Amino acid sequence: MSITIKTPEEIGKMRVAGRLGAEVLDYITPYVQPGVTTGELDRLCHNYMVNVQHTVPAPLNYAPPGYPPYPKSICTSVNHQICHGVPGDKALKKGDIVNLDITVIKDGYHGDTSRMFIVGDGSILAKRLCQVTLECLWLGISVVRPGARLGDIGHIIQKHAESNGFSVVREFCGHGIGLKFHEEPQVLHYGKAGTGIELRPGMTFTIEPMINAGKAAISELPDGWTIVTKDRSLSAQWEHMVLVTDTGVEVLTLSADCPPPPALVAPLFPALA
């Protein structure tokens, strides 16, 4: 397994790409309202990336082996859609939850991040699922440091999700990132503490837990991209891109309006509170 350790120059470029990815989410937030279509959200984000940021939407025409070219510039996963939801003509309605997954390319480097949005006022279950998933993300981030193991990330995420009565999607995971959209290592959101690859300064990867309100089983829609819960239960996902530093972790996908770390872990990140 070949893991790319980023140079200071590369890290600087990834900081820029990460911030720009997060700023797309800041920009689109006011538009996530009842009645808007996911296709319109995609159009707005595409125009912002291309014409304002002068970035490249990484998902557009992305075609890994075995997949058709992805037809849009962002991913929009609604309610029981877990990930890779393809924007279209269906309008969001009050009570929906939607994940917007953004990846931009700037100067060759990728900035990858996603957030959950509750459209209007969501159900108690929807709110709790989105909150617990955000906590899972930040708990995973909290254990990143030199000498830690990838299994530490998966373990703390799995423990928190399952202790709250939810399940962890196992078929999709976080990933190394840099000049390539997906690099080594794979970052599982379940596992055993103390196992897996040892983290080293200069590693960059995403943590992006997908947590289901029901069972973990998944299905794929005929579009070849959209992944849904097999039992049609709600699913939530949050994502940040992180850097292993000499002393701990730096979150690369922060922006002015990025939601802060939840209260559960906020004391560990006083500068971000």
C-alpha cells in the first residue's frame, strides 16, 4: 500500500482546496429550502465553483472502474439515500434531510467535504440522527494523531453510533486524498482500536461516517451511483478532510459558517468552539 506523505507545499495547496470546498457549502446553505430541487442546488454550486471560485467540480464526469461517468457536479443524498445521490428534478419538502457532498479541485489538489441539512423542521429522529452522525465525525477526528491507528477512528465511530441505536454503513469509507480524488489508505468507520495502519505526519484523508437509523444493509439504485438503505430508513453523513500534524490533527475543510464541533468534543477543539 502506497500512502502519499504530503510536503509543506502540498499541504498549503490542500488547505486552500479544503477551505474552498467548505465555502461552497456556506454559499449553498440559504438555498436549501422546501421547494428547491436537488438539480437546482447542483446548478448553483456548479456556477459558484466554476465562475466565482475558479475551481473544478471533481465529481463531474468522474468514472472510477465499474461506474458510469457521474453526471453532476455535487452529490445530493436525500432521506434514505446514503451517498452518491444524483441531483435531479425532485423538489425537497419540509422535513427532508439531505447531505450535500462537495469536492473541488484547485491547482490540482482536491478539497472534499459534506454536511447534513434539515429542510424546514425535521422529526425528532431526523434531528437526533444528524446530531449523532456529526458527533461520530468529530469523535473520529479527535483520535487522529501521530502513532494512532486507523482502527482507532473506526472503533470510536462505531461505538458511538451503535450505543445510540444506529448502524454504520460498511461498504463505503473515508479515503486518502490529494492530487487524486481517492488515494490510500481506506478509512473505515468501524473496527478495533489499536489495529490498522499507523498514522504519520503529512497524511491527508477524509473521515465521512455514514450512519443509518435502521439496519446497515444497503442497495444500489439503477442509476449506478445512488446508494440507499435497504430498509428505507433514514441515513446521515458528515465529512471533513484532515491532516495528521506533528502533534495531532488539523481539519482542512473549515470555513466561516462551518458548523462547530459538537458539545461532546468541543473541549478538545477550543480554537474551533
